[in-house]
Amino acid sequence: MKKLVSIMLALAMSMSLAACGADSSSDASSDSQSSSDAASGEKVVKIGVFEPATGDSGAGGKQEMLGMQYANHMTPTVDIGGETYKVELVYADNGSDSAKAPTAASELVSKDVSLVLGTYGSSSAIAGGPIFGEAGLAAIGVTCTNPNVTAGNDYYFRICFLDPFQGTVLANFAQDKFSAKKAYCLGELGNDYDQGLVKYFTDAFDGEVITDAFPTNTSDFSTYLAKAKDQGAEVIFCPVSIAYATQIIKLAASMGLEIPILGSDTLDSNKVLEAAAGSDVQLYVSTFYQEGGSPEFDDGIKAWMNEDSTAMTNNGGNDTIAAVTAMGYDAYYVALEALKAAGSTDPAAVKAALPGVTYTGVTGDIAFDDIGDAIRDTAYIKVADTANNAWALETMQKAG
């Protein structure tokens, strides 16, 4: 029976790698590669990658992984306890599904990783988190912003700002930019991320809020957008997945909708940007990074993507840098800092070292508070330049 389980896990890992499109610098998680490293005497440390490569959040998950893969390409080794280790990224696809997330988390536990990065999608992080906690394995969330990711789980950390902050920032922006007194909020029914952000936006918004929730797999949003228009909403807030956002934005464009649309960090995607291209849609998103923040990083990852067709495909077909990619890059280096501070590949030692880790990355200074959340107080607000199919920085905003 154990042999059968091992075979099934190996097959699942193979499929995950194919879905991720990992480049040659980061696909060394196969058993054959590990055996080769062992035979050569090369020391190896494994970092788990708990991300969606499929499902509604697959596009965002792939972009988040690109940052990790590029970082691994640039820095493939780490010195731990006076010895040099090769860093392997070991993948598990959580399918953008909270029901599948525990299985993907268990898969990484079985692969003897020293710590985990991910996931894009708070619902999957919340569902997979207990598995990591039970195994004594630390996880570093990259862009999973819902407070419940770390609440009650001493083993989950994160490097991004949280949704109470993000929701407040966007509510303040709606009032400061548009003097809005009536907002329409739309999110997926039962989605922790969407519904959490709608609540935080509503709590912070000084005016009337109309709220709707659409069922999973909805493909026609015309009734919802028509309601927002008919009810006199001055802004629309829709913190939804990339897959839903592209449908909503395209529909808004076809309707000639003039109401500004506000989105959370999930909408910071070139796929969403392309949905608005050539239209009069007013689209604003809150996010973690804007191109130009680190020219060296921008130039390097663009060159890397342009030399790797798989990386380019996983980025949506062009070299626009998503903020989640920059965050994935920083998360990899935070993991290396934790390994160095631990002086060991043992998960318990890494977890013990992680709270004290600080790092200055391309997205800013990174440090953890007493429950493992990032100490961050600024968000970038981007606007879609629909004429040039590019994001432009609108403002940097704090919650206060």
C-alpha cells in the first residue's frame, strides 16, 4: 500500500510540474534528480511551492511562481551552517480549490521540504494551513491577504499586507478620488477572500453600500452590472479572481459602463489589463508593486521571460510584471534568510528562526509581527491605461 501511495504521489508531482511550466532551474524536484544530487555528494535543501497552476486562480499562481523560479535561477544555492546547499523548488498544485488544498499540502509534507512558499488564494491557504501546522512545517504566504490565514496557526507567516488594510485603503480611495457616497460590491459566494474584502470595504466606506454575491461558475454578470448602474452606484468594488474579473471587465466595456471599477490585488494581472484594452473602462487596483520600483529586477526578469517561452506563456503572453511575481521573488529570498538563520534544513529549526527574519526586497522592507503577519502600511494604487495596455501608478496610499 505504501508503495502504491508513493507511486501516486510521484505521478501527481510530475503533473504539477508540467502544469507549472517550471524552467530547468526549478524542476529538480523529481526523484531521479535528487538521487543524482545525492550520488554526486551535493547537498540539497527543498523548498515547497504550494500554489495553484490550474483552476480560477491558476493564472495568478503561475505568475507568483515565476518570481520564485526567477529567484531560484539567479540564486540556486544557499549557505547553511557553513555548507553550500543546492535549492530545489518542489511543487504541489492546489487547483485553486480549498477542497484540494489539504491534499496538495500533504504532498509537500511527504516530500521532506524544509519550509513552504504560497499560496496565491487565501481560501486555499486557510484550508491547507492546518496540514502544515500538524507537520511542524512553516509556510510563508506570499499574497494570501485574508486575516484567517495566520489566525490560530503558529506555522503560517506572510509577507503581504492584510485585507482589513486593503479594504480600508480602497474605501478611502473611492471617497478621495471620486467623492463616492454609494458603492456596489460584488464577490463570489462562499469565497473567503472576496467576502472578507467586501466586509472590510463596507466597514470603512462612509456611505451606502449595495452588496451582491454570485454563485461559483457564474458566466453572465450582466444582471449585476445593470443593478449597479440602475441603483446609482458611484463606484463598483469587485475583489474577484482573474477568471471572473476578465469577464466582468469585458462586459463593462461592451456596456459602455462609466462607473469606476475598483479591484483588489488579484486584479493586478495583464490578463485583466488586456480585457480593458481599447475601452473606456475606468479600472483601479490596489497592489504590492509597480514596475520601476526596482529597475534591476525589472530588467532582469523581463530578459529572463523573453528568453523562456514557457515563462512568457505563464505570464500571460507578455513581459508585464505582475506585483505577485515581485512578491514571489522576495518570498524566495525570505526563505533563504530563514534557512541561513536556522543554520539547518530541519523544519523545526527553520520555523524557530523565521519570526526574527528581516529582509529588504524589491517590494520593500519585510518583517513579521508577533503572529507572523507582515508589517506593511502602504499599498500601490494602479490605474489601467487602456489606450496603451499598461498599468500606471495612480498613488501610494496608507490606510489612515
